[in-house]
Amino acid sequence: MSRLFAAAAPAPLWNSLEAAVRHTFRSLTAPAAEASVFEALESEQARIRQSSRMWLVG
């Protein structure tokens, strides 16, 4: 009985460890974002800042 538990225990741990390593590798090797993405993000953040100021003033 204890042999069954000992043999079954490492599989889920190994699977989760392998999944974590694969996820980390995928996130580290992701393609770099283009400059236009950052420009769009900055303009959206500026719009949000401007609209929040209007709520504070109004």
C-alpha cells in the first residue's frame, strides 16, 4: 500500500513543476512589444488622467 502512495506522489508535483518551468520560459521568451503599443498605452493613460481631473474640478 505504501508503495502505491510513494509511486503516485511525485507525478503531480513533477507535472506542476514542469508546467511552472514551461510558463516561465514562455514568459521570458515572449516577443518584444513595438513602440506603437507603448505610444497607444501612454495616450490612453493621458486621456484617463485628463478625464479624472475633470471629475475633480467639476
